[in-house]
Amino acid sequence: MLIWFCLSKFRLILLLVLLSGLNGAPALALPSSLRVKLFEAHGRLESVHIRGPFDIVVPGQKRISKTEWIRVSSRNGQIELFSSGNSHHSFLSCQKLVVQPLDRRGVRIRINRDTIERAYLGRLNFSVGDTAKLPSLKIVNELPTFEYVASVVGSESPVRSPPEAMKALAVLVIAIVEQKGERSLVGDSTKEQAYKGCEHATPSVFAAVKAVYGKRLFYKNSPVQAFFHSTCAGGTSRGVDIFGKNAGPLVYLESVPCEYCKDSPFWDLKVSSLPLSTMNQAFGGRLSATKYDAQDRPTEVKILDGKSAGKVMSGYEAWLRIGRTYGWGKVPGTRYQFRDNNEKLVDIESSGAGHGVGYCQWGGVGMAEQGKTYEEILRFYFPKCNLRTIALRAPR
């Protein structure tokens, strides 16, 4: 997943969902299944390799079972399948097909010259993509919501996460999923929540998710809009300070001092040097942070010179644009400041990873390692909120 930051650093749209039923009781309902667009952050896919055991189902044709690696390619508006020993002549050509795993190991998929390999349960729907009329594959994974949540918790958690930290994260992941409709289409990247397939849903992750499947975090009588990030590096910020006035109603997204995430690889100060010439191209001039919040995260960034001199943007907007332009590893977190290096370079000092709002994942790990429960962890990062139990049980 590139460098591990947080699932939510790319979220651009803030949704305030206040669900209420009769007599003020919240109306909550998890969809039973979801559809996940795979490899959305990897650009156009012309071909992938898949391995069974699995069944290949094509409408109107005989079901085919395979165990070995085969290549699935998009060519001339068709999906073509090639055996591992025959790379020139396809054994099947169609516009759509379904691949179904035959055991819990799932269907393995390799992309990008074998550099990425993942395994998936559920149905894998292959179709011809629509990338500007260029050959491309579209792969959508249909699976039960519980399986999806477990994979997301495993994909998003730091490697050494104790069970209580995974439970805290699971409560928030479920809160996000609960806003989806039945069979909603979601992405697999950190634009929403990282989903890396069934191998990340380990037995310990399943146990953590199952333990809190009926738990919900509330502010007063409404379920919260969940936010979490990798590392706050000293404290979280208010939602309104980072995301702007649209987050004003989310008053439970408070600033919380935190030193529990000291073991995170993103705790220490990071310095990146960026060419001033490319910054002029990307922003129209040199940048300067002119306002900060209580946690020293910039809330206002001004362009000092050049064709866009005087233009002002939020610190969050500037951070997103820096990430898109130079890569998310340059400035991992929203606590940053600019330092002129020389006439050709600008240094950006930063600490933390992710937007810095809500739950700090590495902080949750630190708290759990000190014996805190998931309830205590969530109360720490969301002090105005409370946990409730609803009538929902995890699948057996």
C-alpha cells in the first residue's frame, strides 16, 4: 500500500449522516454485502495473473475449473484467458466472466509484473474497462460485509496491533460501512478504506471484529462520522480546523494531546527538499503557512509570489496537492512547515502521518500495550462520545 499511512488521508468529502428513527432511536443497518473495485490506485490494468483452485463462469457457457496460474488480458474489447504454457493462443474469449474460489485460500491475483500479489474470497467479476478506449480490465470483488470489514481492519492496522487496538479500529470501520447501501461499490485504496484481500483477515482480526460487531460510537443520539489516521505525533486536531467549516457540526472531533504513538515510524520529524521550480509549476509560487491550529498544523497556506501570489488555501488542501504532486511519502502528515533552503530548493518539515483527526492508530496500539481496553481507547480519542450495543450479531 505504498508507504503505510492511514486510510483516510485522501478523503475529500465530509459526510454528516445523522440517522434517527422513531422516538429518536438511531436507525442502523449494515449492508449484508459490498462490491469492491480492486487495484483502483494502480492505474490501467491490461492484464493480471490469477491462480486457483477456482471456477470460471461465463454466461451461457460451461463452467471451467482451474488450479494453475492463468493470464487474464483485455484485448480488442474482449477478455482473453491464456494458460501458463501458452502465451499466444487464448483458451477463452468473452466480455464478462466470474471467478469463484473453491476454498478459503481464495483466488490469488498478481499485477504489475508480479510485484503485487493478493488473495480474494467471494465473487470476482471481470469485465472490459472503459479507460479512454485503451485495453483495460475492471475487477470487482463481491463479498459479505463481515469479510470486508475484517480485511480492512487487518489491512489498516499496524503489524503489531494488540487485540484491543484492532477492536477500536473495527468499531470505526463498521461505522463507515454502515453508511453504505446494500451491494454498494467501494474502492480498495486509502481514498476510502484499504482493502487488501483475505490474507489480512487473520483469525485474530476476525476475533476482534466479531467481539465488537454490535458496538457503535455515538455522539448524543446520533452515530458518529468516523475518522482515523496513522500517527498524530503529539496530538490530534479538531475536525473543523483541518477540514474547514463543513466539519463544523462534527463537534466530537476534538483536539486530544497524545504521546501514545511514540513508537510509530512517523513520530520523528521528517524533512523533504522539493525543487522550487516544480513548486512554482504546481502552485504558482512559493508557499508559506500563515495560520496554525493548537497542534501546530497549518490551517492556512499562502502563495507568496509568482503568478498566483496572494492566493490562500487551507493547510489540508495544500497538503493534498503536495501529496498528489510529489508523492505521499514526502509530507506524510498534516503537521508541516516550509523552510527556504536556497534559491532552488524548499524544505518541508513534517511529523505524523495522515490528517491527524479522530482516532490515532499507532496511539491505539500504544494504549493497548499499556493495558487499555478498546472502550478506554475510543473514549480517549472521542471524549464526547459513548459506546452503545445494538441488536446485531456477527456471523458464526
